[in-house]
Amino acid sequence: MPLNPADVQSMAERYADAWSSHSPEAVASFYEEDGRITINDGDPTVGRAAIAEVAKSFYDEFPDLVVRLDKLRVAGNSAVFLWTLEGTNSGPGGTGNRVKVSGWEAWRLSDEVRVIVSDGRFDAVEYERQIAEGV
């Protein structure tokens, strides 16, 4: 049975808030226990503990990280979460430069509105340029 788009919208808003809360466990809680995320065709990260570690790595690099929900598209049990990430690369070894990049996650969702699979994408070249030079 297709998910209620309003439920998915609410989940997406809370997911962006979780990223902005700086709690890796909060981010991971939006995934099924064996949920997975792949970023820019990298190796899949599987399971909540591993997903929490990915979130923590972003917080380490960007102590002031904020993720904003820009738009959401829902079709059945699939959704595309369009986002913007902003922060200062001021963690250990950071450049001190501001970064603002946009991207998306294509989700397959469970009936409980948790992420089963996320395929995340952003412009890695632009991201690295901003880390080196700033926005």
C-alpha cells in the first residue's frame, strides 16, 4: 500500500532536523535496522551504527553543520529528498572555509516510513573546491 505523502513529508522534515541536531544516533534512527546509504556511488554503508558513524564524520568536519529540506517528491514507497548542507570546515585539520552544497537522496521506504535504501548524490568536485576555497 502506498505511503501517505504527508507522513513522508513529516519524516523528511524531522530527518533534516536530525541532521542539524548533531546527533548521529538521531540521523540513524530514520533508517531500518539493516538500512543502507550509498553516497556518490561509494560503498554502501549498512546498518544504523554504521550510518551514525557517517553522520558523525560530517559533524567532525563541520561542527556547525545545518541540513535544510529544499523539496520532497513522493511516489508510493519511494521519495526523493532534496537538501542543502551548510557549514564551516572547522573540525580538526579543517580549512575554516564555509561550504554550501545541495544534493539529494533517493529513498525506498518501509511501511513504517523508515529508510530501507538511500542513494545519495551531490557535486563532490564543488564540495572539495569549497572546502579548499570557501563558498
